[in-house]
Amino acid sequence: MPPPVNAHDHGYGIRTLDFGNIDDALETWIPGLRLRPRTDPYLEALVAFSRLAQTGVGATMHCHNSLNIDRLVDEAGAVMRAADELGIRLALSCPLLDFDPWAYDGGPERLRPFLDPADWKEISASIPKYAPPMVQISAADAVAAGNTSPLIDVQYGPIGPQWCSNALLEGIAEASAATGRRIHMHLLESPRQRCWLDRRFPQGVVRYLDDIGFLSPRLAVAHGVQLRPDELELLAARGVQLVSNPSANLRLRSGVAPVVAMPANGPAFAFGLDGTGFDDDQDLWRELRLAHLLHGGRDMTRTFTAGRVFDAAIHVGAKVLNAPVNEDLVLVDYAALIADSLTGDLDEAEVLLVRMTAAHAKGLYVGGREIMRDGRLTRVDYDGVRAELLKQARADVPRLAGERAHVIKLAAATRAYCSGW
């Protein structure tokens, strides 16, 4: 069958729990990303992409994590090299942000009252500084110019409207219209984001984005947990795609996306793991099962059908990545799924959504090349690259031990600040 597409992810070779960032509400979880070890971005991406390919996923959206625009071109090049060597399809979302780091509604200074003065002095030294909008957009364009692989698509990646100035959002809208380049952005993930964006944009953030020409079929938005019905209708009218991330939204306590509340005309939706799958194993098949159950409703007739799930995971996912459909194959050990079946007329899609896991994916072909056979990668020594990545990560543990105290204090300050909303 055509493999499902992981339409929103961050390429965690070292997963968040492994470096000590335990699930929490989104805003208090974000400071824990400071504990990410410093490793080679090529190895990080190669391990993350290999982990996916071993599950039968041959295409992924990679929202790059670097916030240093001076390193973006080099790091993006390393990520693209990893995808090319493995042989998967990749959409690379280049990170763009310049507004409100650390805290919504005023930036880092909002956290100052919740920190000891000595801690504030020490922690505030790491407040990021951002390049002007056009410098960042030009860096993303440079990444695209350096891409030579037909399996890779480079996209603009504004992290989210709460972290972007109006000037940056408007610049991205203009650049996308001029170049035809797609945009991939987080949108209205948590209740706190909804609260802050409603204050910042009295007309509504989705209406603002439409007014500046940001909404188009070239845009995909991730999460969308807090979207209202009128906003869903506007996204549908503009041809925007929504990428739902059920496990991540549950693990970071953001809620459940209003997938079943979408109007009949859309928006079209896909699914992504967001680097935090339900079992932390990057198994997109289990993610599809979760979505199928989560949005199944309580009526006598199911409207969120298996057909809709696979259409979202395959066809809409491919659109989000700007990739072709039906040129790739995943081989499934279907006999193992129905080994005890007493009837031969089961709907295959229903069987997959009840029982399919990564272990049943036995082969993967992307663009005519064999990527995985009998559950093992054919082009990459996964165990070897994973061991090398872990070696690099463990070498950074002494630095991370000192950083952990900052993370604990910053997360506590964030919790106290947001609790008053």
C-alpha cells in the first residue's frame, strides 16, 4: 500500500524523555528543550529519519529546531544529506521567529517577577536575539537554493504567530506568494496561545492571517486544537491543510483537535507524530489508530471512517510535503494481522486500524529504491549511527547537569506566570 506520511515532526534523534524533558503543559515543557544535547545535526536527523523508515514511513515533515539563523544553512544541509542518504522524502520547514521568546504577552521580562534576582540575572543572559525578518527569510531561500534532491522540498517555517512579529508574518506571506514556496506553521496549539492571540489580534489571528495573504493552499498549520468553527470554515475556504497530532496534544495537555467539527468542505487534514508519539516509538500506525478512536464519536453510524483516516494520512499528507502520491510502497505482513481470523471478508482498512503496528511493516520503497527489507534498513547502519549519536549526547551530559537547574527555575516561573491567565 502507499505508506502513510508523517506530516509534522521535529526529527528528535535523541527523544525528549531521554534528555530529561518530562511531559507537561506545553508552556512549561518548552524550557526543558534547553536540555537537548549538542550533537551533529546530520546524525540527529539520520537517527530520527531511520527510526521512522523502520516503521514503514517513507516521508516526513521536519520542523528544524535550530534558532540560530547563522547556522541554518549548514544545519539544513546536514539534515537534507541525512534524508538523501537514507532515501526518504523530506519536507524541511526552516524555523523563523523574532517575537515574544519565553513568555507570551511581553516576552522574557514577564517572567522576571517569578524568579530570584540572582537567577534572573544568570538566566536572562541566554535570552535569544533574532535577525531581522528579511535576513531570516533570505536564509530559508538560501537553503532552498542549495537543495538538489527531487525527494526534498524546502518550506518557510514560522514557528507560530505568538513567536512572530507582524513584519515577519507579512514578509513570509509575500515571499511565499512570490516564490510559490509552501509554509508550515504551528497554530493555536494550547489554551494559553488562544488567550494571548485573542488579545493581540482582536479581529482573530486567523482573520489577520487572511488579511495579509498568509492563508492559501500553500499553507499547512499544525495542531489547531483551539480553532473555532468560523476559523475552520475560513481555512477551508482558502484551501489550507490542518495537521493533527493527537498523541502530542494529549501528552502536552493541549486538548483534542476539533477534527470531527470540521465543515463538510474541509479543511483537509493530515496526521503527524510531532516527535512525541503515544508510546514514544514514532509508530504512525498507532497514531492513526488513536485518531480513529478519538474522533469516532458516539453516534450509531461512524462518520470518521477508516477511509477518511487513510486519505488524510496518505493523500493530504503528501500535499503537505509537496510530494507525489502513489509512487512509494510499504509492504505489510497482512497474514500476521489475520492469522486467527475465521472469516475472509474483513475490510483491510479496518484491520489495519485495529491491529497494525510498526512491527508489521516489512518493506519500504521510495522513488523506486528499496529503503527497508524484512524490517531492516538497506542503506543505513541504524545501530551504528544511533550508537555514535548517543556517544556525542553523553559527552554533553556535564554541561546539561548545570543547565538543569536553570530549566527547573524557568519552568516554575512559567507555570506561575501562566497560572494567572
